[in-house]
Amino acid sequence: MSNASSTSRHGLAGEEGEGLNPADILLNRLTAFKDVIKNLQHYFEEVVEVETNVSKAMNKASGVITVPFKDGQQFLGKGGLQDVCTGLRDSAKTRSDQHASAARFVDETIVKNLRRLKQDIKGRIKALKTDSNLYNNKVFKERELTQEKVAALAKAIGLFDMSGQHQSDMEKVQSDPYVINLALKCQLAKQVHEENLFARALKQCQDEIKTFEAHIIKEVKQILASFAEYQLNNATNTFSQSWAPTQLALNMLQEDSEWSNFVEKYGHRLFPSDLVDANPDDLDYPCKDNPYVIPVKTAHLSRQSSVLKSWKEGYFVLTLSGWLHVFGSADREKDSVPDHSIYIPTATLGPHTEAGQKQHSFSLEGKGKGGLLHRDAQTFT
């Protein structure tokens, strides 16, 4: 269909040949975020190990110096070299305690929060994978049915348009392109309904992940800010210098920076922010405007069968393929299957009124089915 299988809704088909479900694109996005947070977690776990090892090393170094000196009579008790060594030992102990405190802070605050954030992302990934609305096979099944009816319509039109002679299949009502097209329109309505449900679910998921992503960015910035604050309050001035590029990057990073870049790259596979439901009437497909699917004549008539003498109102459609169909109403969406059909080329015209009469009626007999058709004040041709 131009194509009925890609009703071109944003994201339902992606680039030609890709066939990607937008849910998979969002899943890949969350997985990429999980990997980044996992890397950050591993980085700070390494920092914890470094701080712990330095603490142990400084504590070991403090034990190398023995004070008071063994030969105390050789040196001053106060104000001499022994005090210098005592200062070095105590300094090593203090630095050991500082590194141990840093290790605890990073482990209990930074790593813990990153681990929690990673779990949040994993939970979101699991929810996305198990949401049946995001992997709706009904859409693809309905598209397959639509394609079958599109093929049937083309075949039927070819039967009447190219045969050049009468064939027995022409006398089967299911071979009339007009009737097949009505069934095709009903099928398209079903397909679009499923696509709309699918699109709404995906659009909602897309919006939720956009918000969730902003939450991730905010959390990361807060976690790193707490680390920087601790280091600035407890470390040397060299940390401020080494941290400067990171702080500059954090200042530039906005909560929607990454999402905006993501939409710029993959927006053609996602849903627009102003998404509206598709309308099956707007879809194009082969033979949509073919003369064989357009009625030659339509009218409201009354019908009286040869068996039941009562009159019954109906909506009559004469098609180019030679079929006269009777429907319960003129509403083709609600009434798409004819109640009665007569193939005119093999029917016999019975008694009928003459031109100029106030009321016009005629009888048709065809394929063993007889009836009297009547319509007030109009002729039916």
C-alpha cells in the first residue's frame, strides 16, 4: 500500500528495511545509561580501594617510627629531634585516618547511591521488556490481513478489467472489487485502531523515559557534587585544580541535554510530541480510486422478494463489475456486507413500469433469486 503496511506513523516502521520497534530503541537507550552508571560505580569502587590502601600504607608508615627513642639520653626529651619524629608519626596516623574516612564516605555515599541508581534503571528496563502493550503483535497481524485484502482487490480488478470475456468467477459476489474494497476498508480501520493503541502506549513510555532520563542526570550531578564537596573540605588544593574540568562539564550538562541529542539522532524512529491518532481514511493503497471500487449508481429503494410479499427498505449499489447489492443502510462503516446481491449480466429483466409513470418499478430474476424492486418518484438505472 503506499504502503498499507507502513501507514507511516513515526516510529512504527523506522527507516525502510530496519523494522525497529521504538520500544527497542528506548530499551537500548536505558541499557546505555545503565552501562554509564555501572562504569561510574566501578570507578568509585576503585577510589574506595585506593583510599583504603593508602590508609593502610600510612598507618604502616606511622609504625616505622619509634618514640620515645630507645636511647633517650642522647637526645632532648622536648623541643628536639624526638618531637620531630613524633610529629611525623602522628601526621601519618592522621593521614591514615583521613584516607579511611574518605574510603567510608565514598563507599557509603557515592557508591551506594550509584548502585541504587543502577538498580532503578534495571527496574525500568525490566518493566519495559515485560510491557505487552509495547510489543503488540496484533499490529503486525492486522497488517498481514490488510496486505492479503490488498492483493485480493488487485486480483479481482484484474479479473474484470483484463479478462476481456466472461468468466465464472465473475458470478461470485466475493469477486466484486467493490465488496472486497469494503472489507479492505474495515480491515484498515482495525489495523489503524491497533496502531493507535500501540502508538499511544509507546508515546507514553517515551515521555516517561524522557522524564526518567532527566532524573538520572540530576542524580549523577548531585552524587558528583557531594564527592567534590567532601574532597574540597578534606583534601589539598590540588584536588580543586584536577577537578576543574569535571566541574566545568557538570555545569554545562543540563537535565535534557542528552535527551535532546538523542531525539535529534533518532527522532525519525520515535513519536512526535504532538502525536495524534491516525485516520484510516487518510491512508493510501493500490486501487483505492479504481473505477471498480466506485459505485456506478446508488439509491434508496424498496424491495419485495418473490417469497416474502412485504416491502423492505434498503440502500442499493450498482457496481461497474455488474453487481447490484442491497445494504441495510447507507452507512458503509456499519453496514459493509450486502444483505442481497444480484449479478446483472446473467439476470433477466421482468415486468417494469413505462417511462412517464409516477412510480417506477421493475423486477429482476437472476441465479434463482427473484425479487421486485420499487422506488417512489425516481427511476433506477
